[in-house]
Amino acid sequence: MVLFRRRVSRDECLRFIEAHIEHGNEWVRAAFYSDPLVERILSTLYQRWRENEERGEPIDYATDDEVKQLYELAKRYAALTPYEAYAIYMRRLEEREGEEGEDAV
């Protein structure tokens, strides 16, 4: 039973993502970055970054809410085994290849 839940700071969220996704297992990283919500957030961040003459890093342009969303997703993906993450990534890859094939018909 959790009585108190401490608010996680932006820096703690970013450190968690760095440690568990960026420097974690490659399949966990692939599953995380192939997540549709992660892709949407990152697309927005890269757009903001380009609009600001590519100063700093794209993550510097994330709102606190976007950082929190990435952190929550990172926690879920970091808890996966490499096999589970691999299966998620491969399923997404196959779905995308299937969608591209439908466009070609």
C-alpha cells in the first residue's frame, strides 16, 4: 500500500529514460521508440528543435507533460524482458510493412 507518492522531477524522468532506454537493452530501446505515442512526441520535439535553429537537444523543447508521458512509457518498456520487447518491436515492424504493402496495391 502506497501512502505517499513523491512527484518525480523532470531531471529524474530524463535520467531514467537515459539510463533505462538510451543505455538499456537494444530491443527495449527499439520497442520504446517504435511506440506510436513516443513517435508522435518525438516528431513534435524535432519540429520545435528545427524551428529553433537546432540549438540544444530536441528533448530540451519538451513540455513537462511530454517528459512525463515519455517517462511513464519508459517505465513500462524498461520492465519488459528483451524477448518481450523484441516481440513488440517485430509485431510493429510487420504491421508497418503490411500497411506499406497495402498502399502499393
